[in-house]
Amino acid sequence: MFKFLLKMHVGNPSEPIVEVGQLVARGECIANPVKLGAKIHSSVTGKVIKIDKEAIFIQEDKNNSNEYKKIKKCETIAEYAYEAGIVGAGGAGFPTHIKLQTKIPNGYIIANCVECEPSLEHNVSFLEKDSTLVVKGIKYAMEATGATKGYIGIKKKNEKAIIEIKKTIDNLGYNKSIEVKEVKNIYPMGEERALIHAIFDKWIEAKDLPSTLNCVVMNGETLANLTRAVEDRKPVIDKDFTVVGDFANKDISNVYFNLPIGSSIKELTKEYKLNYELGELVIGGPYTGIAGNLDETYLTKISGGAIFTIPFPRYEGPVGLLVCACGANEERLRDIAMKMSSEVKAVTFCKNVAENKKCNTPGVCPGQAQSVMYLKSQGAKRIIMSNCNDCSNTVMCCAPKLGVGVYHATDHIFRTINYPLSRRMSIED
């Protein structure tokens, strides 16, 4: 069975246009947007067996194939994006057709190929294989918006992908209009304002959009979907995805290309064997992912990864929560505290959080001593934080000196895969 959530994007849930018992083809539109939103298409040929307020359920036909029903021919690139149901595939889910209506003459299209979240590898792996769809997508976005320059932001450590991208730019003759920008291997370099700062050395205020600096930022997978829509009239029915964990029979990071949207994560991972008792399933990346239920999790247009973690350490004592705009929110930190058997004494926000809950300068921290001192004054013996790399460093510069232990929301994930911790202080089990 396939489950298609009616809300895989920013805005309102889409409205079903099919009925229970109806036969649908792979690629057929099954839900239309309501105001801000995106079309949803079936990734399989089959029968609609259930519709509720959250999803459409389809039973796959045994003769299902990879062929798909094409979207209609369109007059504009933005219209192709609308008909294909393209949204930001990096996790934000903003409808792409609206971005492409932004007019930025002599402006810039920035391809966000940073793959910000550690352990997720499907974006970079796709670029290593063939970057043509992404590079062509930049050109289509430039044509739609009037931009005259394109940048591809990617971590400098991804040398193989960078070589492939530059080769593609050269082969397509785009050397004068598209340029690769190598960025630092830190979190959250993939946040759009952090990426713009890395390219132009200018900050956009938290309340403003990239268009303030004549930019439109789009995820690499989103741009590939744009090329597919324009050239092949393919709707968004498949998704690239990473499964992460310490497995007895698989790699640490396992990349899948073109998985049908609506697929069951449980079915996908049924052959995986863990080397430990499962702590939790994180859907998304280590920093911004949320705890998921394996029996109820299905692939969406914005799904990035499934991470199987070791159990949490126990700390039956008082903690304070330090919430950062770049990482886990307060609800997630409270969830972690509960799973650690900790008692939450107080909550405070990183001093760099703006009124709209965005970070003023993502990746560049002004210091956290005041926050740490406040949490200690409220009785916290340890802090659970969700901060970016730089913020984590500033916390670690003061918390140990004040006798306050620190646990980062990503610690149990990074310990699972033997990845360097966001903070360097271990916590007693």
C-alpha cells in the first residue's frame, strides 16, 4: 500500500480529486493545491482504497511499471513546475512555481548542493553520477526569473562531485554563466542565508527573502525535477533518499534514487539488521529531523533520510534546554529530555534567534554565556542543546567552566555512525 500525504509542502493541504475505488495511473494527478500548495501525483498505477483528511491510500497494481502519465505541455517554465507539483526537495517544501515567478533581472540563481545535514548523501551521490539535470535546471530557473548568473554551492570536501559538475558545465558550454562555489564543511552552511553569505559576503536580515539581494535559492534535487518536468513532462513522483545506521548487513549510509513517493519506510528497510537495540527512528537529518514511527512513516516529496539510532543515555536529573533556530526546536528537545528521563527546569533560546524564529546570522554565533548562566540559575545541572557548529563551540567554551554538562540533540545519532560530535564533552550513561 502507498500513502500520499496531502501536505508535503508549505501552505495548505492539497484537495483530493479522486474517489475511493477509482483506478489511477502512475503520474496521474490525485490532489490539487488549495491557495499556497502543490499538485500531488500518484507514483504507482493502482486503486484508491481510502481517503481521509491527511492522505490518499492506493493499492499498487501487480502490473505496475516505471512508465508514467505525462503532465500537459506548458507555455512557461513556472507553469511546468506547477503542473509537475515541484516543491523544495531539501526539506522546506516551498512550491517551486512561486519562486520561479520572482523577477530578478541581472540576478542570481543559487543551486544549494551543500547537503547540509551530516550522514545524508543522496544529493552529492546524484551529482557524482551525473550533474546534467541539476545544471540544466539552473539554466531553466535563470530563464524563468531573468537571472543572468548561476552559482552552485557545495562543500569543498565533495571533490568527486565538484569535478563532475565542472565537467558538465564545460560540456554544456555554460562556463560564462554558471560557477561553482566551494563552501566550508560546517553546519548549517546549507541554510539559504548562510549560503548567500558564503558567496557574496553579505547577510540578509532574518525577515527578508533572498530576492532582497537579487537571488533565488533552489535545492539541487529540486532543479533536477525542474529539468525532468520541462524536458520529459514528468511530475514529481519519485524521491532520492538515504537510510543511515550501524547495520550488520548494510553500509552506514545507503542511498536510493527514484524511490516512489508514498512508499513505506518499513517495507524499504525490512531487510536491514541493526547491531544494537533501536533507540529511535529519526526522519530527516541529525539536526532538524524528528522522531518517527516505523509503522506509520511514508516517503514524501521532502523526505531526506531515515536514521536508526542507538538508545539515549539516561540522566535522571535537572536539565535546561537551549533552543537554536538552526537545529531541533523546543518540542524536539523536550522529546529528547523525556527519552533521557531528564527533568526540564528551564528553556531559553539562542541569543541569535530573531522574532520569526530564524537565526540572524546562521553559522556565526555571538556567544552563549548568558544563556548557559540563565539555565544554571534555574537549577539545570546539564544542558540539552540543538545549536549549529559555531554555537556549540561557544557553549562548550563556558558551560564546562560553570560546572554544567552538555548534551547535543545529535549526540546519539553521531555516536551511532561514529561521526565527530557537535560538542566534545561526553555524558555519563
